[in-house]
Amino acid sequence: MIPVDVPIAGNPGNTSNTGDLPTPAAVSQAGAAVAIDYGTLVQAIEDYAIFLLDATGHIVSWNAGAQKMKGYTEQDIVGQHFSRFYTPEAVATGWPDHELQQASLTGRFEDEGWRVRKDGTTFWSNVVITSIRNEAGILTGFAKITRDLTAQREYVEALRQSEERFRLLVHSVKDYAIFMLDPDGYVISWNAGAARIKGYSREDIVGKHFSTFYPPEDAAAGKPAQELVVARQIGHVEDEGWRVRKDGTTFWANVIITAVYDESNRLRGFAKVTRDLTERRQREELERSGERMRRFLATLAHELRNPLAPVRNAVGVMKLETGISPTLARSRDLIDRQVTHLTRLVDDLLDVGRIMSDKVELRLARVDVAELVARSVEAARPFTDAHEQQVVVHLPPEPVAVKGDMTRLVQVLQNLLHNASKFSPIESRIDVLLRLDRQMAVLEVRDAGCGIPAGSLETIFDLFAQEKDGQSAAEGGLGIGLTLCRSMVEMHGGSIIASSEGAGRGSSFTFSLPLAAAPSPAAHEQSGSGTGEIAPLRILLVDDNCDAADSLAMLLELKGHEVRIAYEGEQALLVAPRFAPDLAVIDIAMPKMDGYETLAALRQLPGLEDTMFAAMTGFGHASDRERTREAGFDVHLVKPVELALFDTLLVEVEARRNQRARG
């Protein structure tokens, strides 16, 4: 704004009340002189657009700054309405008229926003509109001053975005604890990684001294203060050692502390970055112990193979003998089965890492669960007989079959029986129960032993974890049995859990396996009708609606296909890599992990490059189909799916598989 200290028309109140009032002629002459001087001044200004509007908003004057800023000459613009400087959106909302109304009501209106030049380009401007009234107080027009703030706005916005990106970056990092200390070592900022690694929320820790994170012996020795001194002297300090979380547990940390100075070289505080290296340290220790274990297992396997070879040969000789009694024949077959089982276990002893990384080769076949239980009870008999324990088997009257590796599944159940025997009293009872739960065979081993503390129900499946309560020193082990059980069950597409009501109240281990499809010649004939015979396909169904998934699975199995079911997205991620389905049908609306998230995760897994993915949903609008297509689904199925449509899809899947096979 340009200050005017002399009275002008329409502002009689600007005259002074002291001294003699000027005569009207003097006022007129002074006003004319000022008008000439200010007119020349305003016209010469190039950094501001200064112009006048009449009472209706039409332009009546135009200075050099306005021409430079907006691109119009005086001849172009005088007489035009000032709304042409506004964007179409602003004009549509009536914003130019609103500005004049506000200036008329209050005398002045200021605004910032986008304005339009003659060539159509826009710039960010600061606008001040001042109303002009005559001596009678009647509105005669408006004075308008505009500044181009585009460069300043871009600089401020760039700075704001840069600071915001850096703040968001630091705050969102979860693998590193990144926070600031003041010069005395008190915490003044806290990111998400710090909260995750150290366990403190921002409210918990800001204002506390960072020595809180150090073990008591380090804090007592003054290590935190020493690190700040070194960082102040040489700029930064790096250390590795134990640190303490909020809950009192410790973790192995890599810590870097950097001194932060301002432009005046005054210490403002310290930046501290902490990484949790506990897993790396444990892995390194495990690798060292693993190498020693591999050497030991190699020697052990060699020593065990030596006596196994003649036993195998002796069994072969016995098979050539004729006329042996049924008792001897049963004993021979028992030895044969157990030698086969033991030979496989010895092979695996050579590389525990191969077992833990799911690289064990499964020899899949149709497995009768009753036979599986019988073999396992027989294999565990040396343990149970030594404790004078009774194993009671509860089987349903109808036969139950799963698809799996008999030897591996015997290994799982035998391990569970051995575990139950080891932690149960002498002369106690161990129950083995089989039941069907939808498309799964569920086996449970239940004992009346020492039980499992609630905090150990998950950790007992970890490698080398052992629950010591109720176990004598002579009954110790490597702590790998339950880990191998979980690995083997998951390789078969199943799951295993432990449960216990507490110490002294026994425990149970339950594992589930997918049922094998029942062979049915009639089913093959039925599957061949209508669309022609389709070779058996591997189909994965992912749906949290158990009834929908189970009924579709039964239908597909009757048509001769091999089906696996996952009742949630996370379970599908475990089943899919091992099953390698030709077709995956995924429900969209699932809790925890919806169909889109499940598909994105499955696409990242190896071995599924040739899988066809079908979305299954109750929504069939064009926009829903477009969304599934953009997400990467090959097909969009709307519930309930017509059988003919599914047959067509299966034909397409088979054709795609055959095309891949032909190369």
C-alpha cells in the first residue's frame, strides 16, 4: 500500500484538527499536485500491479506493473471486468464479486490465490482491494494492488515438502530407532522404529535421559556420558553392545551418535541411530554351532549306516525264504518298515538345515490314517513301554485318508508320542484321537503329564527350545523334535498347535492334514460330460467362508481335481508354494488379508509364475471387474458361480497348462 498523508477527495477526516484549516482552493491545488505526483509514481512501479476499478468491477486505470505481471496493455484491458484475471473455477463460484462485496462492507479485502495472465498461464498472487467513496460516502470504485508471489510460494512449498518428506521418512522408519537428544542427553524426538525396538511410546520417553537404554552396569560406569563426550569431540561415536527395552529384556544393538551443530557452531544436541542386531548375532552364533553340529551329524550318520546295511541285507535274505511262520513274517515286515524309516532319518541327520528350509523331498501317496497311527504307536513303543504307559487310540469307524509321505507323517506322530511319554508319569495314559473337521483330518495326542506354561505354548516349536519342567536330566534332547514336526506338517499343507490348561494338568498336540480326494470312476465320467474330459488340475481355494470353500472343493474333487483350501490369506501363503496350483480362486472380502493383498503376496512367491488367478466376489459391477483386472486377476467370478462357467474356466486352465508343456 502507498501511504497518503495529505487529504484527498472522499476522506475529509484526514485533515488535522489543530491549527487553521486550509482553504478550499489550497486543498484543491494540493490535491491536484499530489494526484499528478502519485499518478506518475504509480505508473512507473513495475513490481506491483496497481489499477482502479469502477463500482461494478470494470478496469479504469492500468500501470506498468500490471502490464508486466498480467500481460495486458492498457488498450487491451481498460473497460474489461477484472474477473478475467481469475481462474474459471473461481469465477464459477462467484469469488470476484465476493471480494468486491467484502471490500465494500469493510473498506478493505486481502486474499492469496491463483490468477490468470493474458497468455493463460497462472501465477500465485497476493491481492489487496480497497474501496473508494466520494464525499457523500457513495462507493465510486476500488483500488487494487497485486503482487506476484509465485517464486516465494514455490520456495516455501519446496522447503515445506522437503521438511515434511524428511520428517515422514524418519518417523515411518521401523527398522531403525532414530531420535534426537538435547545437549545433556535427554530425549526430545522419537520415531516409530524407536518405539518398536525399545518398547517406549513417545509419551513414555520424551524428556527422559538416554542412559535409560543402557544396562545398569554400563550406566553405573558412566558409558552414556562418555559416548556423548566422544561424539562432541570427534563428531560421532559408534558402538555395539547390549541395550535394554522398556520391559527389561535386552537386545544387541549397533549405535551411532552424531553431534549436531547450528550455523553458529553451537551444539544443538545429538542424533542417535540404533539398529537391533540380535537376530544377526544369534544367526552368527547358530552358524558357528551349526557347523560343529554338521560335522558331528556326518560322523554319527556314517556310524549308523554301518550296522543298517547288514540288517537290510538280512531282511532281504529272509524274504527269499519260504515256509516261514506268520509270526516270523510279521516280524520280518516290522523290521523292514523300521529299517526303511531309520534309513530315511539317518539321511536327514546329514543336513538339519535342509529340513528346516523345507528342502526335504516328500514322497506323496495316499496314506491311510489308521495305518499311520498304528505304525507310529509301534515306533514309539520302546519309549512308552519303558515308562509302562498305555497308548489308547480313538478312530472313527469309516476309513480316513490323507495325501502325504507315510514315513514323514510317522516321524511326526512318533515324535509327539515320544514327547508325551517323556513328560508324563510312569503308568500314565496317552490318548491318540482322530476326527474330521471339514476338509481336514485332525490328529490329537493328549497326555496327563506336567503340562505347558502359557508363555511356552508357541516357543516350544522354536529350534532348540525345551521345556525343562517335569523332565529328568537323562531324558534331555536337542530340542529339535517339535520344530521338525511343525516343519513336516506345514510341508503337507497342514498346521500344528499345542494346548495346555497349565502346570500339572497335561497337554495336547493337535495337527491337521488335508484329506485326500476319494477316487471315483463315476466322478471321472461326470467330469468328462458337457465340456469334454479335463485332466486333473491342482486348484487352491482361498475363502474365509468355510461352507462355500468346502462345498466347492467337494464339487471339484468329484470332477477329479486335486484341491487345497486356505481359509485366510496368510494360510494361502503357506500352502501355495508347496502345492503350486494351476488355478487359485481367491475370495475378495476376507478379514485380516483381503483378496487383493493375498494376490499381491502370492505374486511375489516363487513357483507360481504359471498359476491362473481368479477373483471370486459378490460384486459384479463393471468397476469391480476393472479393479480386479487392474490388481492382476486373470478372471472375475461373481457368486454364485454357474457350473458351466466354472467348467469353461477349467478348460481354459487346462489349455494354458498344455500350452506351457508344449513350450
